[in-house]
Amino acid sequence: MNPEVSWERLLRRHLSGLEPYQPIVPMEVLARESGKTVAEVVKLDGNENPYGPSPRVARALAQFPFYHIYTDPDQRQLRQALESYVGLGHEHIVVGAGSDDLIDLVLRLFVEAGDQVINLVPTFGMYPFSTQVCGGEVVEVPRDEAFGIDLTAVRQKVGPRAKVVFVASPNNPSGNLATPEQIRGLLDMGLMVVVDEAYYEFSGETVVPWVKEHPNLMVLRTLSKWAGLAGLRVGYGVMHPRLVELVMRIKQPYNLNAAAQVAALESLKDLEYLQARVRDIVAERERLFPRLKALDFLCPYPSRANFILCAFLKGDAREAHRYLRRQGIFVRYFDTPRVRHCLRISVGKPEHSDALMDALHRLGAGLADRPA
């Protein structure tokens, strides 16, 4: 047996053809690609907070004396600190290395090989990716023309092996909220309903209070967006205490690193600052939307998140994506059905929006010059 290839027969078969999740790339790579400095790059592709974390975070990280000690596997301090912010006791809360960690843990709890996960497309790409890693089957249910949830279509796809449905609200990449009626309809189907509120702070709408009444409801949130901790990876889930016990049992013992915990605790002590930055981002979203709408080749969709999805009425979204990259402006393009003609633009600072609009005006002038 050739030792160089013998391991391949031992692979989990469903992983051999798995398509990797398409992540965004770091600032220094973007700068090198566009020939700009890092300071010149306009990064609007990751829905990150352009203002960064609370100033308290850097000071606390510099002063923390126990990086050489393992973190608390029960996450006691942070779970208790989250109580007042969430509005439920710590027995309902579990923390992960970003909400991606919790998506994976939820699927590990419920999905065996051949089990089905309902995916309301278009939506966040980690749901199908993590489902396939776990050996589950992804069942796609298209959203309606306004990116709403089609409950009738979901009911038609829910079979005996369906276990979980993910609901991003606001949805990524479309920015719209799931209605209470849609979420109640899903809960009534007997599935585990995972409502992903990664962008909750920008919408102000939540179903966290429903957790006490619906044991099949799990709510995921993150500190990546509103608190500016994307690089430190802190997310949390809110769910029935029995589910918290099970997630705590199967997670990696030290899944939350010390720096992430310090940063999260300091963020929760500086809500006034961070909520002011959230208001700045929402205000910029509302300033940017009509400017995008005024372009005759774009149709922006109303958003309750910190990004705006724009459909191209003229021209090609992929070409526009490449054009903006050459200008040092990075937005998100999805080569998937329903949004292949769209770009998702994260809301940055006013100067980022201004640079974007200047580039889009130049792009529009070029489109106007093309022969019909």
C-alpha cells in the first residue's frame, strides 16, 4: 500500500466534494491586490463595524494578566454579564467563538447523516456549509420576490428527516426581517427553529423573549458587528436551559479564548459608546440608500441591517465588482441564484460612502456611453 495515498480511503465520503465557504480576505491582501495602502482601502465587503471596538477593549487587553491560564469552560463571568443585555438568565445563554461556532454546535446536536436542514435561500452561506460538514442534506426553499419566507413552500419540503431550519433576521444578504407570523409558522412545524440575529442591534427587532414559550426556538447573536469584535470571535446563543446544557456538553471546553472574553466583558460595560456607533451606522445606511436609489442602473433593497443589497438594472454585477476592486473599493458579490445580479454593500463611515458613490457615478457614466 502506498502510504502517500492510503489515507484517502479513510475520509468521510461526503467531504471529498465539499465546496468550501467563500470567506472575505484581510485588509493587507486587498491593499496589495489594488495597489493601495491599507489606509486607502475602502472595505465594504464583510459587514464589519468601521469604528472598531470600544476604546476600553484595547486597554483591558493590554492589562489582562492571565493569558497563560485556560479560560473558564463554563463561561460563568460572560454568561452572567450577558443576562441584563439579553433579558434572560444565564441558564438560557451559551457563548461560542463567534456565532459560526454555535451554528456548527447546533447542527452537531441535531443532524445525523441523511438528516435534512431547511435552507431559506438566498441566505447566509454558513448554514449549508456546516450542514454538509456534519453529513446532513441541505433542502433549499426559495424565498419570495421580496425575500420573504414562503411558509407554504417550506411545508411542502418538510419531510420526516427534516430537523432544523435557519432564519437569518435581518436576512443576509437581503437585509429584510422575518415577520412574527413567519417565525411562528416555522415553530409550528415541529422543527428546531434557529433565528440568527447577527444584525439585531441595527434593526432593534428580536424574538429572544419567545425562548421561554418555545423550547424548539434557538436565537443566535454575535458581537462581531455592533461591538466591532469580528476578529476576536464572540457569539452567543439564547435557548432553553436543557439545550444550553447539551451545547455546553459537546462544545470544545475552552472554545472562548481569554482575549475574546476580556473584549466582550469590556464591550458590555461600554454600551453607551457602542450604541452611539450603531446609531451612526444606521444613520449612514439611511443617507446611503437614497443615493444608491438615485442611480438609474441600481435598485437597492430596503435594509434593517448594516448593509444594503443592490440589484443591477443595467450592466453586470460581476463586472462592477471587478471595477470597484480596481479602485480599491471592496464589496461582496455572490455567484449564486437570485443574487447573481446583485452586490451587497456594507455600510461604512460617511467618507467610505462618498468614495463608493464617486466610483459608482464613474461606472454609471461608462454604462451610459455603451451602445444599446
